[in-house]
Amino acid sequence: MAFDPRDIYDAAALYDMWLNCQSCPKTFDFEPNRPIGLDYYHDIGQQAKHDGWVVAEQVDVERPDEESYMVLCSHCAAQYGLTAGNARTAAAPAAIEEVCQAMAMAEQGQFAA
Ligand SMILES: [Zn+2]
């Protein structure tokens, strides 16, 4: 399995760099055992999904062009009656594609040197 920009967990991990619960101080504390890159964020996203964190896209009315994610730890998600799911967007958001491409190019640069 590799990074999937349409998987909202992967996208949120990449875009936010880390996952913080929005209704309590909890941070998703998981360090993949691999170099930082797309697969690194993929591991974080999938582990968060596995651990029951809930991630959903939300629209920030003041910044409609930017991606924004609602992130809740498993405890808070349960309080709201939410469960982790296979949230997938039909198409990867443009902002995520851009970060992906930049990251992929940086990775290539690393290995080409
Ligand atoms: Zn929480």
C-alpha cells in the first residue's frame, strides 16, 4: 500500500503534518519507521484510521480554496457518535495534489543525488 491522495486520512496526515484532536489536547502520536515522504504520511493516516480517529473534510468559509480537515481522536469521536470509516474523496483536492507533487519531486531529488 502506498500513499493515496484520495484517502482522506492520508491527505489529512500529509496536509496537516500531524493530527491533532480538535476537541481535546490529544495529538496522534505515531512515528512511522521510515524516511519522511509520502509513504510516511500514508503510514500515519492509516494508523490513525486503524486506531479509530475520525477525519473528515470541512470547508472553511473564510478560506474556501484551502483544504481543511476535522480531526477527532477515537475518544472524542465516540462522544459525538462518529466512527472511523473509509472516507474517500472522488478526486484528490488540488491542494493535496500540489503537496504530493512537491513531495514526490523532493523524494526524487533525494535519491538522484
Ligand atoms: Zn479528543
